[in-house]
Amino acid sequence: MNILKHISAFFGKWMAVIVLAVAALALFVPRSCLWIQTSWVNYLLMVVMFGMGLTLRLSDFALVFTRPKDIIIGCVAQFTIMPLLAFVLSKIFALDVALMAGVVLVGTCPGGTSSNVITYLSKGDVALSVGMTSVNTILAPLITPAITYLLLRTTVHVDILAMFLSIIKVVIIPIALGFVINRFFGKLTERVSSVLPLVSVLAICLIVAAVVSHNAEKILSTGAVVFAVVILHNLLGYACGFGLGKLLHMENAKTKALSVEIGMQNSGLATSLAGTAFPTLAMATVPGAIFSVWHNISGAVLANIYRRMGTAEETNV
């Protein structure tokens, strides 16, 4: 068990590098990863969401009642800033319909689970990050299809019912199951919690490898434009979150959490939903796959920057 803990800690620490290496292998030597089927993506994402559920406690949701203002700010910002940035960037760079659909879908998804880790490494408000991720994820079945439809209804057909059912199946049910197991079998989950990073990173790597390898030719043919849009989308999300925190005079720790939570998306969910919501647009999965790789790299860099900033409490000591 100790060996697994050390391996898990290693994977958690070097997640960005590992995901990048897997993505590069899948992109430039796609045959090496074609054995990983795209039909596995939903199941792999369910594993990640189940792992998230195992880490949740009632106290994480208590934040909604003890600090409702912070949670509301985070939720509203999450589901306005990133979708609007996605839509505007898609228009500015004149993306084709499929890529635009994929970018918007990334923007309308809730924050990614890795945002909690990056917030911790940034010395940010981890409780707020977990609270925002949890609440935004629970709201996603209704809000994600609704915003996607509003932004794309004049461009492409959006199957909002299929999206709703897919999020329930892939996200809500696994999280709820993990939460219930953690609630009634807490001692068991404590024993396995140390290896959860290993399981999550492996699942994320398999998702990235599957999507990238099966779409390698399409990704390379899109040129630098889609990469530029994905990178700007992520970086502007960080910047807007940070700016909003400062504008509202939040403490440094809260501002960091808000910035990370807004900038990092559940791009694995976006990749999964692309096949459900836009079955005829194969390229719609590409932005989510690229975002999955990039935001882990940028998140690691951002954590190093934010960690040096310290917190308001540390500054006043």
C-alpha cells in the first residue's frame, strides 16, 4: 500500500508533464494509442467523477449556507465568463461550426476537478474551490445544455435532452454514489483516498490518449488557430477570475480560488458531451482534448506564481 501511495503522490505531482507526454505520443504516434477506444471515454470520466464523490463530505456543501455570497459569485462567474469568452473567441478567430461547438461546450461545462489541487498548490481557499466545483457540477445538467443552446442555437442543432441525460449518467450518478459510500463507509474511503490521484491521472491520460489518437490527423490539420483559441480561453479565464476577485475586494486566497476555478474547465466532460450533443461534428471533440492537456500545464505554472504571492493573512503577519 505504501508503494501505491508513493506512486500516487508522484503521479499527482507530475500530472501536467505526464498528460503532456501522453498527448504528444497520441498525437505524433497515434497507432500506439488506438487500442484505447473513444467509447471508453464516458466510463473513464465516470471513474474520475466517482473519485471526486469519494472526497466529498457534507461540510463541503455547508459552505453554500455559511458563505453563500462567495459560492454565488463563483457560480455566476463560472457560467457567464467562460461561455462568453468561448463564443467571442470563436467568432474573432472565425472557427468552423464543429470547432466552435467544441470550444463553446468547454466554456459551458463546470470547473474541472483538478482545480481543487491547483488551488491547494496556489495556497488558495481550497474549501471555496471544492464548494464551487461541487455546486457548479450539480447545476451542470441544467445550466450547461441551456447555455450551449442559447449560444449555438442559430449555428448548429443542439440536443439539449441528450446532454442533460449524459451529464446525469456520467457526472451526477457517479459523484452521488461516491458521496454515499464516503458518508457511510468513511474509514474505507480514508484508506483508499491516498491512491485516488493515481486512478484519476490514469483515467485522464486514457481519455486524452483516446481522443487525441483517434483525431490526430484532424488536430494537426486545424493548424495553430484552435490551439490559440484554447490557450487564450484558459488564460483569459484565469485573468477574469483574478480581476473579479480584486474588483470585489476579496482576500488573496479567495481570489486565487476564483481565478483557478473559472480558468480550469471539466474538459473531459466537454469531450464526452461533444459526441452526444453533436454526433455529426467529429471535430467538436478536439477543443476539449486540447484543453485537457493545456490547462494542466498552465495550472501548474499558475500555482507556482500564485504560491509566491502568499495570502493576505501571511502578508499581515
